[in-house]
Amino acid sequence: MADTAQMTNRTDPTDLPQHSTVRSLLRLWPFARPVRARLFTAAFVGVLASCVGLVIPQVLKWLVDGPVAARDPGGVWLGGGYLLLLGLAEALLFGLRRRLVARPLAGVEAAMREALYRHVQRLPVAFHDRWPSGQLLSRGTTDLQLVRLFLAFPLTFLLINGVTILVGAVLLLAQRWSLGLVVLAPVLPLMVLCSVFEAKYGRAARRTQDQLGDLTTVVEESVLGIRVIKGFGRHRSQAAAFRRLTRALRTSELRKARLLAWMWGCNTTLPELAIGGALVLGTLQVAEGALSAGTLVAFLSTALALRWPVESMGFLLAMSKEAATATDRYFEVMDEPGVREPAVGERTVDAPTVGEPARDAAAVDAPAPGGLVFSGVQFRYPDAPPDSPPLLKDITLHIRPGETMALVGATGSGKTTLTALVPRLYDPTAGRISLDGRDLATLGRDEVRALVAVAFEEPTLFSATAAENVLMGAEGAQEADLRRALAVAQADGFVDALPEGAATQVGEQGLSLSGGQRQRLALARAVVGRPRFLILDDPLSALDVHTEALVEAALRQVLATTTALVVAHRPSTVLLADRVALLSGGRITAVGSHHQLLRDHPEYATLMSGEGEGAR
């Protein structure tokens, strides 16, 4: 697992398609549309609050040129009251803006997270084979938090600050155009600097968010694999891998900080120099009598009121760019094509790929017999090189209704891959699979999984009770079904002995249970729904000899009423089957009884004798 540190270089931001910030963020509109009224109202309230702030300098001008110059105390108190009311109005309006966006934007984040989760559940297994889980987790947590923060703050304040700067510029030019030109002189160089900054910061933000996803993956693997790490004394190498990732992330974060500091410094320095120049020039004009003191005070107050909108532009652009990269990362997953449910009678399996022999159309379209039938099935993993040979080649096999077929072969022969085609975890590259005469490719996945149940060699349990883990195998199953399934899997004894019986939480990945106990719960989950087709991938490998014999005895009763394909490595498991199929080199090379294959096929005899154990 120390090699997971190498995932840092999995994504280079310079190799990714570069989208404009606006184009990326516009993709959020479908999620923001339901709360658009609140967002627009909040933006209007924010602009109104900002404009109220720009009225304050005009009151100051009246106050200085009027009551102050005339030494009128009553006028001064009146002006102070106006200023207080304007300040309160500005504060209340900004508070209202915040209140308007808080609740709806939390809903937008939740809706995006739910949409991502639903889509991930619909994505094919091939997608999950490619994507580290940490990258998916970071997209569903950190990235969506960045999106929510953008909608809550930068989105409205880019508009508010833009309107404020525009209105303020008009006021400055109207009050004294010569001084206004001095103050507005930095606008053009700041626009150029912001453009350069946005590009550089976008690449740094993307690298940081990808590295955070890699770091999440390492943490998750380390937690789930803690027994392996401790058992092999690999804590130092894992700590070193984690340290390399955190240092790389720290370097990227510091680069972002340097870019932001550079931009903030420019956004602060240039306007300050311009205001300083306007102050000197304006003071000279007041001394010469060409400008009133009140006008200079109002002008400088307006210019100072524009300091925060100008200085914050770099910060707001940085947050917007981070939100844009987070949006791109989110839609990288959402744009992955999910599993499409076929229309009635429609096949979802394409014709044979280039380089593979075409099938006889009449043979493919001919009605299939009952049971489980593989007809000329080929399969190549989606991420395999185009010129690589198929893993499964011309698989033709008929498992009759109510029959149990054992599937035997050396490691790498494709047994698990073949069994994964039946519940449509993958679809075959070519050929056809049928269930009781119905083409598997024309069945919806919900219907397929109601017909087919699977018990995998490596059982996966969830952070739930033992009963909940078993009942996941059948919607609407009752207590009687649970007890029957536990009895078949010989799991009722240890489940009843748990502190709270079947209501006991088994912990993440079921690590509070032994390997054999987890395997028996997984087997119970497979049989609880009384499936018509049962796929068992070496389901008894972790059981002791005594428990295996008890499970086999109970399992025979289940197999007598279902059509089953059982991956087997041991003679005891093979003897559960009516017939045996030998898978070798991606093809079915022999089908017959256990004793017949022992007699006639040396490869099968070698596998069953244990001499092929090293090859498995």
C-alpha cells in the first residue's frame, strides 16, 4: 500500500481540458434554479446595501460644506443622525442578504450530493475499477463545500462589488473628473494582473484538490487495512507515504497562498498609490480655492469605500476559480455514462468489436432454452488495450433449469469475470446470455437482480446489524426468511450468540467477525430472497471442514430448487454440482460429471488433486 503515494501524479492539471471559469460555473444553474428567487433577491439586497454605503460620502459633503463650515451644531447632530441611520441600514441589509442565502444554499449542496450518490450507484463496475474511492469522497464532500461557499459569498459579491465599483467610478468622475481619472488609473493594469492570476491559480487549485483526493484514498485504505499494516509491520512505510502526500499538498497550498498574496498585494498597493496621488492633488486644489473641502472629503470617502471592493477582487476570483475546478471535478463523475435501462425488447450489448468474429444472426436471435445459457459470449475489460485478446472467448454453456453447475479453472482463467456477467455487473463484449429464454441484455437491472443472487468470494458487509446485512439480499423479506437464510448458511448459531443477536452492529466491513462468519452472512444474504438463479463464487473457502459440511448439507436443499453456477476450487464444493465445466484459456474446454472429468481431463485432475494450487 505504500505505492499509493504514487497516485499524486495521477492527474496533471496541465493535461486537463481548460474551461473558462464562467463556463464551468454555469453548469451549476440546474441545481441553483429552484432557489433562484432567493439568490436574485439576496443579490439585489446586497447591491442596495452597497449603494447605501456610497450615499454616506454625499452626506459627509453636505455636512462639511454646510453645518461644519457654518458652525451649526444642530446641523452637525442632524448629519450625524443621517450617518447613523445609513450605517444601520447598510448593516441590516447585509444581514438580510446572508439570511436569504444560508438555508437554500445548504439545500443546493445537499441536492448535488444526493445526485452524485445516486449517479455513482448507477455507474458500471468498470468505472469503480478505475476510480480511487478517495477521489469520489473528496468530490462529494470538500468540492461541494467549495461550491456552496461560492454560491453564498463570491457569486453575489462579485456582482455587488462590480456594481459598487461602477457606481463609485461614476460618482468620482462626477465629483471631480481630474481626480477621478487619477484614482481609476490602476483599473487597466489590475484587469491584466487578474487575468494572469486566474489562470495560474486555477491550475494550482486543481492540483491541490486532486492531491486532497489522493490523500483521502490513502487514509481510507490505511484505516480499512489497519490489520494488514500492523500484521506486516508496515506502519513506517505507510507513514512515509502519507508524509510524502501531505508535503506535496502543503507545497501546492503554499503556492496558492503565494499567488493570492501577490494578487492581494497588487490589488492593495496600486489603488492606495492612486488614492494618495488624488489626496495630494485634491489638497492643492482646495488650497487654491478650486475645490471645496466637502467635495474633497466626499471624493476621498467614496474612493476609500471602493478600496474593499477592489482589494477583494483577487480573493473573490480565487474562490471562484476553486469553485470552478470543484465544479469540473464534480461533473467529471456526473458526465460518466451511467447504466442505461433498455427499452422493452431492446438489446444493450453491441455487435462484436473489431477483430472478433461475427456471430450468426439467426443463431443469436433464435429462442434460447430455459435455464442459464451462454451463447458465444466474449468479454474484454473496458480499460484493456484495444489490441489485447478477450479474457473470455466464445463461452457457450447451458445450465438447465434446476441444475447446479460447478465452474473450475486455474487462477486468471476468468471464472469470477464469467460469474459477474450474470447479474450484469459487466455486460459481455459479444454474444448473448439468457435467463429462462429471456435475453439478459433486454432485462432491466432491477429485474435481473430480483432473479439473480450472488455470493462473492470476498464478502462485503456494511456498518449495520447482522439482520440488515442479510436482508439486503431481498426487498420485503420477513423474519422467517431471515431465520431460514441464517440456518442455510449455518450462521444462526453465532448470530444468536452475538450481544444483541441479529440486531448486533457488525461494524465497518464486518471486521468484528471472523472471515468464516462474514462469508456465512454473505451466503445467507444470497439465499434469503429464494432467487431463481444463484451465483456462488467459492462461497465456502473460509470455512472449517466441519462447518463446511454442515453448510453444504443445508445448501443442497436450496440448490435443489434453483439454477446455480458455483465457482469451486475444492472437490467438496464440486460435489454439490450436477455437472462441472472446466474453464481454461478463456474458453469452456470440457463439461461433464466430476468423475468423468477426473478420468478424461488431466488439467482438471491436476486442479482437483491440489497440484495446481500454486497456479491458482
